[in-house]
Amino acid sequence: MSQNAVIVCTWGEDQDGLPVGAEEVLHIGRGLAADLGTDLAWLVLGALPSAAPETAGRYGVANLLQVEDAKLESPQPDALVAALAAVAGERSPRALLFHQTQASRAVAPRVAGRLGDAVVMNGVSADLSGECIVVTASAYGGDTRVVYEVSGRCPVIAFIANAVVPEPGDGAAVAAEALSVDLTGVEERVKIVEPARFEGPRLDDAEIIVSGGRGLGSSDNYKLIEQLAAALGGLPGASRPLVDDGWVDSSQQVGLTGRITRPNLYVAIGISGASQHMAGCSAAKTLVAINRDAEAAIFQYAKYGIVGDALELLPELIRAAGAR
Amino acid sequence: MRIVVCVKEVLDPDAVNNYAVAGRLEIGDDGKTLTQTAIPRLMNGFDEQAIEAALRLRDAGADFTLAVVSAGESPEKLLKHAAALGADEVVAIQVDPGSLDYHLVAALISAQIEASGGADVVLCGRQASDDDQGVVPALIAERLDMSLVTIAKAVELEGTTLRITRVTPDGDERVETACPAVVTITNELGDPRYPTAAAKVKARRVKPTTVTPDDLKLDADDLAPRVSVTRQFVPEVQGNCEMLQGDSPAALADALIEKLRADSII
């Protein structure tokens, strides 16, 4: 592999045989590498996702690199940071790109810290200005975009899931090349005593989501959200105030500091449309807003809107959704 | 034992959002700063919850010195708030905020921690509600060679072991790590307390220890910014919502469900 490549870094694998967000970041990486006149590489830490070779071909990846090590079998932060820093040290990449997840949010800045390089999170796009990589990132929960000029050898950049729509091309599958990295000295300093027990389907993967906000009035009314979600074959979600007030579990929070979702249908009921919330649902293919306030910001994002009382509408929606 | 909490002053994110929602958020003449003077400045909410996490450790009987540190132009107001809440030391790192990038903030705070007796635990908010970057805690952990635990909603201390509940996409996760460690706190920790009136009065007399980048003897590489803001703008929202009409909730509900069926969405 040539030096100076733009390297997309991933670990893990989702049900589609790819890490979540891999295609989006490969899409961004392909554009950035072309602007820089350099190669795009894809670095996989741990097991190779089953769809990686074909996907690499479709995004013009020159080198699909894989670091396999017992310590990367179920990758933990210390091993990931050490492996990434080692590869970066050896290959002198022009940039390291990540899909932003809770895990990469902790790993990517540590890699930047270890390398002494720039780091930007919440990226939505990356361009070139002269020799400088310029990253546009979301700020103020999505109310603004900040354009950062990043200097130095190897900026570390993480992109949010719904920033782009990936456009795969055609290209032959790329065979993975094994890279070896010495992780013998690495011990995980944080021990998982009780793993998160994931039960049932996750909002992140849901095709239909019905979310409620403060406009529901009281916590008892949240059950109507659950009933409508069930009637539509989807999952219930919530805006942050409901989590802060203890109405629902934090695993149901949609938004910048909660789940970032991308369903086919998102129904927002009694939610004003604060950008903090929109950061978690604006990638929905169809957004429906129901709000008492005709001026609520949520309508700016919606395809269909109803101005009305959530508590009057919800029973009717449950009925209509159930009727055939 | 010594616990350091890092705090940042931000524009009230709710006020910023209200302006944004009303379509009246403005960027100043420099093209990168929000200049609306009506937006109050306050302590980043997640940072306030990081102080709360430290106070809960104290409530549970842990014995430690609590230092609260902030870098910026004039962080006195929030440091007085920290003092009123029970901080034993408050430290202002005086620096032009325009020159700050995340590496420099982390370098300044790390150098201050090292110069003032170190830290067993560094608590930070999960991210600042202005730039949402959340990278400074990780950079501090790297600089000080501490372990890092992010997105914590509960922190307990037993001897020199931290027992932490993290919020993850798959539910809560319980982890343990040995001090020294950097821990970032999320909103699920719950509401921070208010200082008592008496503590507020007492805190008025508190003078923060002031340090400058020169005092901290950073080298040229530490001081060189790696990231600079060139522009800030307000993204456009499309806004072509079809408002459904109907005489009754039932008619509105039927109209919506029909639309969604016609579009093959459900």
C-alpha cells in the first residue's frame, strides 16, 4: 500500500455483513482520496465482515487491510487504539476516517491524542481547500454547521451516520491483506463486569418508529405511543425530556445524545423539533409530525403534518392503523 | 484523593435552539461566531452533572479534594458556582478562546492537573453543548495515561476502584477501572443540585486560582493549533410539509393512515 492513503477504519459487523455506517464513510473517503489524488484503503480491526471484499470493490478501495489478533476478537478500546496507532505509525496515512458510534467516539480521539494529530467528530462532509482538509461538522445539536480546517499529517475524522447517501459503483471484489501488529503489551484497563443486555429489536435498526415528547402531557399517556408503534409494526421512541423526566428508559431516546435512527417511517408526536432530537431522526425516509402548535419546528422536517391534540389523535390512529 | 472536574462555559443551548427554530439564529461578521447577546452564557449542562457526580461520591462517604478547572476568557462566574456547590479549589486557565483547539484545551488542563498534584479521577461532561465534539476527555486521558470511561450515568468509588454504569445502545453496562481514570458523564445521571443560599454568599468571596499557558510551560508543539474554525452557518431545512385536514380526530387519523398506505410506507 502506498503511503498517504485515506484509511477508513472499522470493526464489528452488523446483520448486513458490514459494520454500521461503513458504506457512508467509504463514500466520503472515496471522494476525499480522489480530491487528494491518493488511494483509499479500508482497515478492518478483528474479524473480516462477510461483505467487506465486495463492498471494497464497489467503493474503489485500493487496499483492504485486516489486523487479526486474539485481542481484537471482541474489540475493546485499548486494543483498538493501540492497533490503530501502530498501523498509522507504519503506513503514514493522510487521514483516518471513522463512522461515529458510541465506541468510535471514545476510540478515535484517543488515536488522535496518541498520534498528536487533529481530530474532528460529528463530520457531515470533508473537502479539500488547497493542501488542507476541511471538515464540515454538526454543532449545537444540529442548529449550526461548523467548518473546521484541519492541519497536520493525519487528521482523525468521524462522520455521523445519516450525513450522506452512499453511491456504490462497480468494481471487482478486493482480497484482504493481513497486517500484523504487536499487541502483546496491551491490557484493557476497563473491565466489563456486567455487559449491556440487549433485549429485543433496537431503534437503530427499526423500519418504523413512533416517538413521543412532552406534548403527551403525562407519563401515563406514553402507553398510547407504544400502542401506536405496535399497531404500525414499529418501535416506540422518545425525545430527551421524557428520558430526563424518567418517563421512559434512556435506550428509547432518539437524538444527538441518544439513538441515531434512519427508519422508513418516523412519527413524531408532541415533539417540538429541537435540533437535538432531529439529529437522531432527520434521516427518516418519511417523517410525520403531529403537534398542537402549527408553528412547531418539527413541521419543517415533515412530509405529512397534523395540527391537533395528540391525546385525541392517538386512539384514532391506533384504530385506523389496526383497521384494514 | 483528588478529583478534578473540567467545566466549560457555553451559550445556553435551549436559547440557541429557540432562535434556530424561529429562523432567527445569526452568525456574526466574522462568519463564525454566534453573536446574539440575548443568549445567556452558562455552564455546560453535562459538566454541571459531572460536578454532581463528584458531589454524590462525597455524599457516599468518599474523602477527596475537589478541584474544578475551566479554560477560557473569564470563567469566574461558573467557577463561583462550582465553589458554591462545594469545590475546594477553583482554577481558571486564562486563554483567548479564539485560539483554542481541542488539543490545546487538553494540553492546558492536563498540564494544570500535573502541576497541581495530579488527579485520581477526572470527571468531564460527555460533550459540550456548543460544539458537541466531546474529544477533550479522551485527549486528557491519553496525555495523562489514564483509563477512559465514557457516557457514565452512575459512578461509585471503592478504595481506588471506580465502579461505573455506562449508558450504551444495548442498555446499561457495568464496568470497573482502577484510578487514575477520566470519566465522562451523561444526562441520564439526573438533575444536578443547586447550591444553598449561604454557600452562594460564601462563594462570592472565592477567587479562582488563575494560570496562563506560560505558567504551564507548554512546548511549541502543544501550543500549535491543529484544528481551526473557519466558518459557521445555519443549515437550511427543506420545509414542504403537507398539512392534512379533517373535521375530527378520526377523520385526520384516517387521512394519515390512507396516505401512508398509498405511499406503501405501511
